[in-house]
Amino acid sequence: MEYLKELYKWFDKNRDTIIANHLNECVLLKNNAVIGYFPNTDAALSAAHKNGFLMGEFLIQDCITANDEAMTYFNQAVCFGV
């Protein structure tokens, strides 16, 4: 698990370079390197499987800005009684 935390930190530190020209795609990461870009998570996971990567050895990350990732949505339902 620690490896994935470190890999995410590397991604976050290099996010702008990694996501440039790949917004809204998914990136497959391993050993502090970009393995490839994919249209969705399923395609990235399939590529990881085809490359023989084991769970915990790689990270699939959405190519979104830090601001978009940190965005929180609130939905407030209001009910008025008569």
C-alpha cells in the first residue's frame, strides 16, 4: 500500500506534465513512469493485465486537474410543509 501512496505522490507532483494533452483520459502508471494513456479505466486495467502487472504494482489515475479532483459537490434537499 505504501508503494501506491508514493506513486500517487509522484503523479500529483508531476500532474501538469502527465495530463498535458490528455485531459479526461486515464493514465496507467508504474515505477514513477507513464505506461500509457487510455480512454477509460477499463481499457487501462486491461492494458495492465496484458502487461502482467499485479494488483498493487500500478496506479490508474484520471487525467484531471488538481482543482477538479479536489472539488466537492453539495446537494441540499429542501422540503416545505404546509
